[in-house]
Amino acid sequence: MPQGRITAVPVRRPERLVLLDQVARAFEPGVRYSEAEVNAVLCRFSADVAVLRHSLTDEGFMEQDRTHYWRCGGTVDL
């Protein structure tokens, strides 16, 4: 991530999971976020927030219902 920005999501799953784990740390576990709030956080990492948002949910770092997203996976700093 040059200058903290994602230039491409890795194709290889192990590398992609490491990257997504770093992004997921930007979200507090147990907090529900609107899509606009998620996009506001993700735009700090990449202009393509839709790809990041879908990748986070597809890989189990975040869950969603009709109106909110929440972090459900990834490492947690203690």
C-alpha cells in the first residue's frame, strides 16, 4: 500500500486476506455502520470503495443487513 493507499486487491487469497485484515481494523467491532459511513472509511484506502466493501463481506470480515454493516472478523488489538 504505497502511501497507505491500495493500488490493487491481490489476486492470491492469502495476500488478499492480510490486506483486508488491515482494512477491517479501521472498523470497531460491535459498531453498526451505514453504507455511507463504511464508504467514508474505505475511501481513505482506495477510490474503489465498492470492491473493498464487497471483498470485506465476501471474505467474512464484515456482515451486512439491509441498512447496516458491522465488523465480524479479523484481528483485534488488545
